[in-house]
Amino acid sequence: MGYSNKYLTSIKWTTLYSTLSILSIFFVITTFMVAVRPAYGHTFSQNENSLFLTRINQMHSQFQLVQSLLSTNTTSGNTNANDNNPKSAQTHVMYTLALLNQKDPVSNFTWNQEIAERNKRVANDLVRGLNDLTAFINREASSKSSSKIGLTNESSSIQDKISNLGGLLDEVVSARVAKDVLNNSTNQALVLANMGNEIFYSYGQALGFPYAKLANMVATMKMNANNSKAPPMANKANIVNETQYENAKAYVKQAQEIVSKYLTASDSTTKNSSTQLNNILSQLKETIDNKGSFSIVMHLIHMQLHPKLIANYKIS
């Protein structure tokens, strides 16, 4: 039986799109494998769980971003205004895969290999779930004729996929980290310090600063550590990397959740510490949401957040 030219052309375009998608995914993973680094502004002494929990928090942030981007795309009446949302969501899925493939600097195994040591099923399910989510997003990105109603019907599917992936991360933490270690305020303060660094580097790269220049900024700032006065506000910053800007905002939100869940207690000393942290993070959120001066962000993280954590939770 013969095929029409129109059908054959459709097959050719579908094959081309799939090939480009694979090449795009390979490029994104390779790029993020370089970009996702364990180096920090303040180099804190890491225990065996702190970096792991930091990566888990980053991955939770990426899942929240994917859900937000796809939900915006499925519920907005103006789908043309949200054409880039599936592409942005796919980028964050790739970022999560890059995090899983990043090596623990202590063991030299990837984080996913470490997860597999404790629970091979969860490690496999994480990768399978991320690949499934990528395929779903590819279908959304390639569907230019989807109606608003058709897209809206996918919303529950998106939520289910993200919920399942988040559940897998929680299962990973339960298998690898003892409950008393997970709930230890000093350990969580260290994770929060790491997240502060992730916010710093993400917002800096969102503004176009190379990673090496950001690290040099911190080194220079340490030499002037006695100057604790906040710099004056500047004009709004120009965002040149939307993905990193989304990361910065998501990491602030995750940092606030860490304080709420692990660093808040009823005794007056701890309550005062958490209030200080919440105030700093609120200022950080407001500055980043309003695309404020990078010098303000740098000051809030390295001259306020980190010193408070060092003083109140004895991290170093």
C-alpha cells in the first residue's frame, strides 16, 4: 500500500524533531554537568549528608519549577504567550538529570549511583520518571495546534508526574539519612548555607556573570569582610539567563521551607534565630523578585545569612 506525500513529509518532520530533541537534551546535560559545581562562596566543612540533602533540595526546586511552568501553559487562555514554557520546563528536567549525574566530591560516585547503593529501584524509577516527563514535555512542545481545553486536561497528569518524582526523592532521603540526622538543626543550617550559595551563583549567572568571576567576587569580598553595611540600591538588573533566574527564585523558596521545617522551634533562642533567618530570606526574595542589585543579593547571603548561621548554629 502506498503512502501520500503529505504523510511521508509528516514522518520526516517527526523524525527530524526527535533527532533535534535528542541532540538538544545531550547539549543541555553536557552544559549543566559543567555548570553544576560543588564549589561555594563560603567553603563550609561538609558532613556526609549535607551535600546530598542540598542536591535533594535543588531537585525539589526543579520539580516545582517544571510544575509551575507547565501549569501556567495549561491554564492560561493565551497559549501563544506561553509557547516557551514547555521548553523552559524541559530545561529544568535536564538540570535535574545533571544534578543526579554530578559526582559526590567525597566518594567520586554520582549521586544517582549513591542512591542506587541504598535503593536501586528508586534510582531507576527516578531516571525513568524524568525521561517520561521529558517525553511528555516534548509532545507538548511539538503540539502547536493543541486547544486550551486539550492542554487543560493534561494538568492532572503533570501534577501526578511531579508528585511521584517528589515522593521518590522523599523515599531516597528516608533510605539514606537517619531521622535524627535529618532533623538536626546544625545539619540543616549547613544545607541552608549551601542553598544560599546556590542562590548567589544562580542569580549572578542570571545577570550574565561567569562562574569564575562570581567566585572571585566572593574572594574579594572576604578581604573586606569588616564592611557589614549594605550597599545602596541600584537600578533594576538585566536578566540575560532566564533559567538561572528561575533557579534563584526557586532556591529562595526552598530555603524558606528549610527554615520553616527544620530551623523553627518554640524556645526563645531558636525562635529568635529563625526570625532573623526569615527576615534575611524575605529581603532576598524581594530583591530577586524585583530584579534588584546583585550587590544587595551578595551582601544578604555572604554578610548576613552566612554569618548568622555560623554564629547561631556553630557551622564552619
